[in-house]
Amino acid sequence: MNQPEKRKNRLLALFLSGFFGLLGVDRFYLGKWKTGLLKAATLGGVGIWWFLDSVLLGTDAFLHTFGRDTGFVKDSRGQDLNYGLSFWRIKNGQIVRDWF
């Protein structure tokens, strides 16, 4: 039986980036272990890489909530991430469930 591919959670990646991004944990979660190691070795690019990743993930989550389906942050397989900032999102002018 075909299982639908499980996409990574955008909010979990944002949380990991905010609190553990200097250690590259967000990159490891997204399956990007090579850049995760590099990010950890440089302490998040001396904070710059950590800041940029956090801003990109936050912006991506905000835009997803307001209807954007494709994000600019992808996992290691090139898939978009799931979920925005709220339980509901705007899609095609309609309010639809996002988290459940």
C-alpha cells in the first residue's frame, strides 16, 4: 500500500532554529546533516546563519498562514514543509483548517 509522504513540520523547525539553531539542530531535523554539521561547527555562522534561518522559517510560516502553498524553506528531499502559525489559514479566499 502506498503511504503518503510525511512532510516536516514548519513550526517545529522554527522552534528548533530559534532555540537550538546555533547547534544546527534545525538543519538536522530537515535532513540537511552536512549543513547541520557545518552550522554546528561555526556556532550558527557566528550567529548570522542562525539568525537568517530563523527569519526565513518565520517568514515562511507567516506566508503559509496567508495562503502561500509553496515555501522557500524545503527539507532535504526538496519537499515543502507543513503548517503555518495558526490552526486556520486563508486559502483561495476561504478560511480552512491548517493543523488538523
